[in-house]
Amino acid sequence: MDVENIVSTEWLASEMERKNKELVIVDTRFNLSNPEEGYKQYLEGHLPGAVYVDLEKHLSAQIDKHGGRHPLPDVNILAKKLGELGISNDSKVVIYDDQGGMIASRLWWLLHYIGVSDPAVLDGGWKKWTSENKLITNVTSQPSPKTLLPLINNDWKWVDHLEVKKKLNHPDTILIDSRENPRYLGEFEPIDSVAGHIPSAKNYVWKNVLNEEGRWKEREELITHFSEVPLSKEVIVYCGSGVSACPNILALKEAGYSNVKLYAGSWSDWISYPTNPVAVENEREEDK
């Protein structure tokens, strides 16, 4: 699916072959249960020329009392790091991971937010690239540093818990929970201290924007997937910590939604405020 936010392995291989000077490939593989594993995998083998970005070291700030398990990073620190990796505001950045685009979409969202004009996620990621026996290497890239100015893009705003609280049950706002259905329902909570979801939120599990092969669904399929979400509404998307919400944001953008915002702290931030309401439901919504 060769579109603005998603590129195919064939397209990327072609751009690499013609030595596109604006192209920067970023490996974001990361294991939440073993934070060092992603970088070790990168050292063992990665796409030629790819640089590595770590979810917790580079794409998140330090955990505090509030802000969730993966607070948004300081934009100046992030821009400096990405500039050192050869990314400028005009770079064509292609991002991959081995988790269906979950981590890659986090960087994709952040790049849009800080003013990088043309980021994209690799369709099928590491799994598809290697299954096609395309070239990989263990040679670490030494990019030429670039200047990346953090120019905050107001079309990619994020919201905090106060904004979400204000919008609960608002007729012009749809709140989307991206987590697995049992966590949304409050039946099972393996990570956070409180189970359930934000009242009025609808459950659209992020993995359901992918097909059975782990590739992104086509635009028409995504339009159907989100058909119960009116295009005219403001859409606020959250997950556990602001990471797996990002693939849903990408899919919503592909489906034509323009007013989509990330609740950056997500559920782990929401429950850090004891007065915030929590809902638990018995009705399953597995078809979404």
C-alpha cells in the first residue's frame, strides 16, 4: 500500500537502490519486557543504512507521578537526537519495527508533531522485509548530522487528562481506547494498577487495523473499520501509555479523519489521578 504514511518494501528497496539522499531509515524494534533486546537485534542485523531509536531512551521522557508510563519526550532533546542521526525537517523518514508498526507509529506521530514533513511506516516491517530475503547488514551506520528544528505542528496536537475529562460524553468528541478488549472491559490488567477504561470510550483494538499477514489494511477497509465514527467528530485516541494508540491514529488518518488527537499519557496517566472516573463493562466489542 504505497500512500503518504505507509510505504511498501518494494518502494523502499527502490529508493535505497537509487540512493535517495533525503531518505533516512529508522529501526525502532523494542521489547517492553526486555528493553535492551531491540538494540541487540539491531546490532545483529538491520536494513542497510538504518539508524536505531529506542522507545524508552529517546521517544519517551522519564516517568513521573503523572504523565503515564511513556511520557512524551522533550521536543528539543528529541530533535537534537534525531538530528544527530541524520534527520532534518525535510527528510523522508521510513520507520520499521517487528511489532506490526506499534513502535514505528509512535516515532511517526512524534515526527509529524515536531515538524518533519514526510515520515512513513514500512508496511509489514522487519518481518516482511526479511521474509522477502531483502538485504540486511550488521554494519552500524554513521550518518552525517543534520539540523532538525522542532517546529510544533498544531495539526498534531495532543491532549492531557484535563482535556479528556472535559470532553467526556461530549457530543462532538469520540474517545477511542486502543487496548485489547479484556483490558478495556476491566477483566484483565497485566500492567497498570487499575483495570477498566475511561467512561464513554469505544474500544478499537489497534491490531485490528492490520490484516492477517500483519500488513496495514487498505484505505477502504479502514474506512469500513471506523464507519461508526463520524468523520465530523473530534477523535481522541488513547491506550495504556501513548504508544499503541499511534497505529490507530495513523489508520484514522488513512481513513480520512482530520481532527485526531493523542491522549499522550493515556490510561496509565488517567488512573494516576484518583478522582478521575473509571468504567468497567461486561459487553464485549471484539468485532472492532
